[in-house]
Amino acid sequence: LEGWNENAEELAKKYWPGRTTLVLNKDVAVRMPNQQGLLDLINNIGTIYMTSANISGEPQLTYDEAVEKFKEIKQHYNFGEGSGQPSTIIDVNTKEVLR
């Protein structure tokens, strides 16, 4: 994966699975969830490219609210209620906590 480096490896081992997003470059950030149903899906179908159902700075959406808000998305999975806590976001190149 372009941008994956020793810092990324170290941070992933320390914080994953869980609420930590690693920013690899200006276009790519990655996360490994701590949600068994989603981890099972990833193990079955491979890498999933997606966005959060929540918009930064806004309240967490319920599953039904997210389906309604993002009508253009046709395939949905419900793996249960989220933690309600935003992820920590870390730049792997500087190890700076961005949020």
C-alpha cells in the first residue's frame, strides 16, 4: 500500500483493531475496525474502500439515519451500534495526532 511505512506498521500494531485512523498521504487514510461482523466481512471479501457514516463534527448517526442521509449508497450492512466516539487520526509520516 503506497505510503505504508515503518511508522504505520508500528502504529497499526499498537492501536488496531480500534478507533485509530492512519493517514498515509493526502489522499489515503486507513483504519481497522474493532467490529467482529465487519472484520468477518473483510476476511471474506477482502479490502473495503469506504467512508464513515458520520460527518466530522456532527452527531453520530444511527444505522437508519445513515441509510436515509446517504440515499445514493445501495448496499448497506448493519454491524451494531458504534462506540459513539470519534477516531483518533494520526499522520504516519510525522506521528502527529491530527484529531
